[in-house]
Amino acid sequence: MIRTPLRPLARILDARAKGENPDKIERDNIRQRHETMRDRTRIRAEGRLLMLGVMFFLGFSTIGLRMGVIAQSEPAEPRTSLAGAQIVAQRADIVDRKGRVLATNLETHSLYAQPRHMIDPKGAADKLVAIFPDLDHARLIKDFTGDRKFLWIKKRISPEQKQAVHDIGDPGLLFGPREMRLYPNGRLAAHVLGGAGFGREGVHAAEVIGVAGVEKYFDDRLRDPAQGDKPLQLSIDLTIQSAIERVLYGGMRLMNAKGAAAILMDVHTGEVIAIASLPDFDPNDRPRPPTSGDPSDSPLFNRAVQGVYELGSTFKIFATAQALELGLVSTSSIIDTGQPLRVGGYSINEFERKNYGKLDVSSIIMKSSNRGTGRIALMIGPKRQKEFLGALGMFEATPLEIVEAKGGKPLIPQRWTDLSAVTISYGHGISNTPMHLAAGYAAIANGGYTIKPTLIKQDGPQYGPRIMRENVARASRDMLRRVVSDPDGTANFGEVPGYGVAGKTGTADKPKPSGGYYDDKVINTFASMFPVDNPKYVLIVTLDEPVETSGKKPRRTAGWTSVPVAAEIIQRIAPLMGLRPKIEPQPTTGITLTSN
Amino acid sequence: MRSLFYVFTACAVIALAFWAYHENYKTQTVQTEAERLQREISEARARLRVLNAEWAYLNRPDRLRDLAEINFEKLGLLPLQPDQFGNVDQVSFPRSDENETIFSIVNGIEVSNSGALTETYP
């Protein structure tokens, strides 16, 4: 670089000759030099700023564009991940205790229309009605020719129907993939499974949500993608459930009942092996809840867990068991049931105003004496009775894992008086579901431990706190055994050779909605356990408004209706569960003596 | 020397570019293959689900019961009854004239079984 001298000799000499100050030239040159330097620096700084600006612009626009692309584009699965293969279905399967499928998913299609793209709306409507006879032809034409842009025609169609619609060949008829819930066993265990429906719906997919039963109770678990490949295993046994439903249906028809319920429960684990409520429905095509009439007449009503009934004399065993536990009586204590019993201004009578005279405790259960258990209840007192029944879970809705169980809240007296204690001792004045009764009888059957009824398969016994001693439970079982084995017992039709059935009948009049009780409408219950020497299962059979008409007079007691049905059920299912019939040990001498 | 270095560098860049290009295509092939396999797996799973559902549907207790009733003459199936339980010692041994030698036992299983049946259920 050539530096310009600050004091060029020629100009200095020239200036000197003219008499000017030569320093001025130097200053002028310095100024010019500084100006060039300043201009250069400025250009460089401006260039750098521009460069920086361009960089920032490019950076921000890249980020902005990427954000725009991500926001606008359809989400895509990562191509190189293993996770995609794990998700098999939207909703996990439900299987029974042996792994047989109770509910699964099936891929189907939905059919929708975009009338704007239709070529021949009228012809398409004609052909659609030919494929789906339930469609309304006039309405379809109105929708197709009106100004609607989109409409659903069918939520689920089969592959054959899809092909038929495809063959119409109209570009305005479109299909969306759908996953539907399938219950391959049809009506079997309908009340347990409940049903499923579509939640939020889009063209490409729809949510499948549970609407009742375990499907709704475990909705989050079933829809959890992390557990999508693990089926939900219930305690239900498909074979047993099927046999019970079949026999119960036959029994219900034979006894002219309008409804029936049965529960089979494992007494050690609380697992419900089978639970049936008739009439039932097909969960594949779940009916709508009724808008009028009595909801308990709907097939959706689950009598086993929602039906809150006075369960009658089946409660008597709780009174005697508590009295035995408290040491107030022994099985051979004599109680006078002949004397009239008046409590709180009411007179307590026996069934059909019979008079049984002096009875021991065991015979009170066998003959089902109201006055007998009433007197025992007075010995126990209302407070202790309330505590005992509370410990058995009789005051809360059962913890069974279906949403309907919350609806089975027991009705208990607001004030627990002596009269309440007496009536409750024979099962009146307190309303429970058959499931409560099953849990209560399970405590007697398993040696005195409370259990929680559950629909989920368990590994081994699930005992709660103990509420009665082992020998009290055994004595109670022996008393229940006599109800069935003794020719005078109320449940003598319940004898199944080899299985040692023990149980108690209960007949309760149905309450009128307007108050009071019907004369000719009853709820018959038989609560049983088998085999008696080491009970494994509790079976509750309830018939709603049964009447047995083989005799001269219609019979409405549980001994004539529920008991034979229960016996038939036990005879059918006990071999299926691998229970070998046994020659029963003879009753102990103590009991033989008292019956004399 | 310097020019040699430049040539070498240029060659290295070309080689690396070729390698990267090659790897890129290999990766894409593998990805496509993996996608195809995943699609196949999911299709197989869907098919398996349908088959499972169909199996469950065909084995539903209602249908089996109806089939047992329709084919009663051929199969003679009845619900299991408590009296069908038995003990091992109730099963009769083959008659003595049929098991004289070991050979006759081995060869005579059919014969001895049919004999046992007629003896137990005359």
C-alpha cells in the first residue's frame, strides 16, 4: 500500500512560495486519511451487520418453516422404532380364568358419504337400501340431495357389506377403518362384560369406550397402550357360567319367574366364578336403557349386584352364628318359639302362623323359625348385631369390579331399634343384593374370615379380618347342612348325593312401590355352600316372582322353587369343577342327639 | 508436495462421499425392509386376532351344546354327571387269558380295552 505523504514537498514549496501556512496542508491530509479510514471501517461494520442479519434471518426462517411443517403435516410414526410393533390393538382383550376369550377386537369399516362428490345420489340411495334394509330411503335421498357435506351412513359394516357398497361404485361413498368390540360368546356373562360403544369419532379412527360392566370399570386399564397386549383376566369360568345360565334359565321358565340371578363364588379367594342375571341381553348389540317403566324390568338390570331385596330367612344364620360366637347359646340350647313374641307393638309370627313349640338352635335354623331367631336377636341386642352385619359388609355397596355394583347400595333402617334387630334377624327390614349374601355366606364357609367379592383372578386365599371362630363357623355349617339333609328341613329338595350341600332358604314378600307388601309376589333365595365338610364354593340362587304350580295350591316358598334349581345347578357344575362326589361323614353325635 | 496433498484430499473427499451415499442407500433399503416386515407383522397380528375371535366364536358354549345335541346319535354326549367319577381300581384288568405273554399285552391293547368296556358296562 502506498502511503500518501502528509507533507508532499511540491505542495509545501508551493504554499511557502505563496506565503501560506504549510501545516494546513498536513492537517488537511490527516483529515482526508481519517475520512477514508472511517469510511472503510464503516463499510466493514455494515457488512458484518448485514451478514449477521442474514444469518439470523436464515436461522429463524428455518426454525419457523420447520415449525410450520410440523404443525401442518399429518403425524407420522417414526420409521425406525420398535415400539410400533408392540401396539396390537386399541383395547386389550378380556379373557376368562382359563384364558378363553370373552371380549376381543375386530377390524371393520364405517361407511360415510360426501354428497357433493356423488354422481348419482338417487341410484346410490336405492342400492344402499337394497344392501341395508334398515335404512330410510326417503331420508337418504333428502340427505344426499340436500346441502349436507358429510354424513355417517353406518357405524360398522361387515366385509361383505363393504364389498357390496364398493360395487355401487359411487365416489361419494367412502369407508373409514373402525375397530369394533366383539363378544364371541354372545349373551354369556353379558352383565359382567357390559358392552362398549364409540366415543369420539373421526373419519380415520374412533375411540372404543366401555359403557358398562368391567368394560367401563377397567376402561383406563383396557385402553392403556402399555398394557394393550396383556389381556384382562377375569375370575369367571366360561364353562361354568354357561352351564349355570342354562340351568337357571330352565329353572326360571319352569318356576314361572320373571327374573332370576345366580352367583357362584370361591369362598377362600372371593373370586366370582359365575354370575348370572336373567333376563339378559347381547353385549354385541346392547339395548338402550329404558326411558319408562321400572328399570329393574329391563334386561340391562343386573339382579345379582343391583337388585336390592329383602333376602328373608337366609339372614337367620348370621343371627345364630353371632350368638354362638358371643357364647350366648350353643347349638343345643332350647328356645321357646311357641310363646307369642311382641316387640315394639308388633307381633312376630311364623310362616303361615305355624307354632313350632320348643326348639333347639339347630332346629330353629332347620325349620326357619322367625320367633326363634327373633329371641336370639334380642339376646344379642341391636348394637352388637349392627356391628356384626357391618363387619360382614352388609351396609356398603359390594366392591365388585363392575360399575353397576355401586348401584347396589343396601337399605338399612335409620334407627336400629329392638324391632329392627328382630326383623333383621330373619332378613326383613334390611335390603341387600345377592352378592352381599354370597360374601356373608363365604365367611361362614371359609371358617370365619370376611372376603371381598372380586371378578379378577386371584392367586390364593384373600382373607380379610376374622369375624367368627373356626368352630362357630363349623357349627353354623352343620346347622345349614341339616336344613338340606333333614327330611323336615326347608331345603330338603336341595340334596345332591355326594356333594354335601348346606344352605338356607329365604322367602320375602316383594314391597309395593306405594308401600306395604304384595301378597302373591315373592323373592325366593337359596344360599348354599358345598361340599359341607370343607366348603369350596358358595352358590346363591334368587328367583323373582316364582310360582310352582304342580300342587293343588300355587307354592311360593323357596324350598319349592329356588332349592330344586340350585340342586340342579350344583349337580351340573360340581363335576365340571372337578369336585369328586364323596361319601359324607355321618353327622356328629351331638347333632343326632339334639334332633331326638 | 502440496499438489499431491490436494489430490489426496480430493480423492479422500470423493471416497467418503461415495461411502456416505452408499451407506445412505443401504440404510434406506433396510428401513424399507423393516417397514415391510412390521407391516407383515401387524397384518399377521390382525389375522391372528380375527382367527382367535373366530375360534372363540366357533367354540362358544351355545354352539357346542347345539352341535352335541344335533349329533347325539353319533356321539352320545351328555352333560357330565357326578356318578361318572371313578377310581383307578374300578377299571378292570384285562382278563387273564389275554395277557399270557408280554406280546399279547402289547399287541392286545385294543382287545383288552374292549373287553374291559363290556365288563364294566354290560
